[in-house]
Amino acid sequence: TGDLTAKRVLGQVANLTAQVSALANPRVLTVGVGPTFAIRWLIPRLASFQKLEPDIDVRITTGGVAAPFADDWSCGIKLGSGAWPELTAEPLFAADLVPVCSPRLAAALQQPADLKGAALLRVRHALDDWPQWLKAAGVTSAALTGPQFEYYGQAQQAAADGVGVAMGIRPYIDDDLAAGRLVTPFVLTIPKGEAWYLVYKPARREEPAFAAFRDWLIEATQNGR
């Protein structure tokens, strides 16, 4: 009982500290996000938010897939199940998987079975992506050979440069597809089984900078900007 009471008191102190910090820095926004999401989606769209809220001091910090939520973050954008203790999680995107490659390589890929002879670019923390997609496509005994990368963004860049076929994940690939740097040689898209979420501590919800960012982010994701 004593431990539970102490834990409850510490939680209340932490919430109060977050509220005081938010009031002390009402126009500072610190967003924790993985490096690929930052480069492939958030940063290219950040100018539109800065145009709406030019007096907000935006600070982007990259943490990667397994990085814990930091106390000094206003919010984070994370890929997962949506269950993070003591954090509010609001869904943003479905994380769909589809192979992507350069237009030149795509010309030699008429059907999924043709991938058996291709270099399949893999991401170290997402090694199940290719097996999931190949199983859905009915491709068996495909050799998972090809370079392995730390982040999706690295594999995606290698695919654009003609190194091989990467497993694309939305929304990382959307801008490259629109620009023609990448193409999808097959129509089959499958759900990864996870989604992208905006995550934050409940005490941050009324912080002016965070509230403005949340409104902009939700509109941007819903409208496909």
C-alpha cells in the first residue's frame, strides 16, 4: 500500500511538473520522431506549420524505433500498437507495406515470383516485412538476399538508386512515388499490423504550442498533405 501511495504521489508530481513546464515555455514545441519519418514526411511539410505558427520554436529530436518517450518532449510520433503506458496515443496513419523500386528495375518485374532473382533490401528492425508480403503474394522459397539497412529511409534511397527492391512503408514512400523516383511494381499492399500514432502525456494537451501542432498534424494526415 505504501509503495502504491508513493507511486501515485510521484505520478502527480510528474504531471504537475509537466504542467508548470508547459506554462513556462508556452511556445516551444519538441517533437520526438524517428529519423526516417522526420526526413520523409515531417520536415518536408514543416514549412506549412511554420507559416501558420511562425512564433512557435519547433525542435525536432530523433529517437528511433525503440527510443523511450522523453519527459522533455511535447509529443512524439511513433509506429506501434498504440499501447504506451501513461501516454495518450491518437492514430495518424495506417502502416501499409508494398514493394518499391526504381522505374528501371520495375520493368523486369512482371509478377511477384520475379522477386526470386532480385536483391531484396531489408531493414534490420523490420525483418518480418518481406516474409509477410511474400506470403500474401503466394511466393515461396524466395531468397532474402541483398543489403540490410538500419532504417527504412536508407533502404528506400538505395531502391531509388537502383540497388534493389525495398519494402516500402507508408507514408515514407508517398512523396517519392508522386515524384516518380520510386514505383510500385505490384498492386498488392498489405497492412503491417501496426500504425502511426501521435503520442503525448495528458498534461501536455492544453499546452498552446502542442495544441496548435496537434490540430495541424491531424488535418495534414487526414487530407493526405
